[in-house]
Amino acid sequence: LDVTLDPEAGPFGPGSPVSADEATPTSLRCTIDPTEQAWACALMLGLAHVSWPMGGLLVHSCGLGRPGQGAVVALALSGGGKSTLNRLATSFDSLSDETLLLWPGEKPEVSATRIRSSSPREPQPLREPLRAFLLLEKSPSPSFERVSASRALQALAKQVYRLPPGLASPADVFRRAAAVVEQVPAYRFAFPKDPEDVADRLLNQLWASL
């Protein structure tokens, strides 16, 4: 199933076409407006509901990786460059330019989803070790630099999808996000849209340093 999500509409926030009427670890009942956008949101709500008891964390993010070698997760607000980087980093497989599943642990992992935004690249069904977080910036001067775990946690916390009441508290979600950040390095990653090969070359430089 391929699902395209309007990047301007959040899945569970104010104005969402999906509302969780009742949620527990074993059941979910929601109200859905009959629109394509609503079904995309409902799919993510279901994914969040299923993955949380399994230890996962659903995140608004972009994933790029190589089979058997790992993956990086790029974080930014809507319009911040996730889909652009996904489109430009052609030497890496796409895990999604919209939504990923993170799995905390001694060696955190990231799973692809079929949910995507505006990138034309089809997500590949990968689950890979998480090698780094990228905090995206659009800039004419390409560069990357290591950032603190606290800065990475702030960026990640803003992109974690809110869970329905009764499933997990904000504190529970924050602790799970922190458990991932503690194990994974994070980098500020600044890249231009043009020339188109710059972002891919920069990501390969960072990849080689991990």
C-alpha cells in the first residue's frame, strides 16, 4: 500500500481529519472523515497504536540507508528539506521521506514505512541499524557538524507523532525518544538544493566518517 500524505496536515494534531475516540494497548476506535487525507492519517494512527506496545516510536522523518549497512534519520519541520534530501541522495535507498519507525535498544534500529510525502522515490522495505540523526538545514554552503544529544532530543521530540490518550503519556514517549538519542550520534546537516549532486556527496562524506 502506497500512501501519500499532505505535509501541511499533521496526523493527530489540531485540525486532523482523524480523532481517536478511545485507545488502549489492545483496542482502538476512531472517527474518520471520508477523505484520502483522513485514510492516510488513520493508517498512521493504526501504525502508532500497533508499534508502541512492541517498543517502537513513530516519527515524522526521512530515512536513507543501504541494505546491511545501516541508515540515517533526517529530522526537520514540514518544508524543512526531508523530501528534498530524499530525492537528492540517490546513492542511498529511501526508507520514507515522511514517516519512520524507530526501535530503541542497545543498538537502535529504524524501519521503513510505505508512507511518503512529495518524494518520487519508493520506500524500500528495510530495517537497519540507526547510524546517525541529521538535523536538516537548507543552506547554500554544504556542511555537517556533530551536535549535542540534548539538541538532538529536542529535534526528535518535536517530530514524534502524538499518541492517543490511554496508550502512552507524553512522559513515556519522551523517555523512549531519549533512549534512542543516547545511543546514536547527531549532526547538523546543511545542504543546498542545487547543484543536485551536492547533498548526495555530502551525505557520503558523513557516512564514511560514522
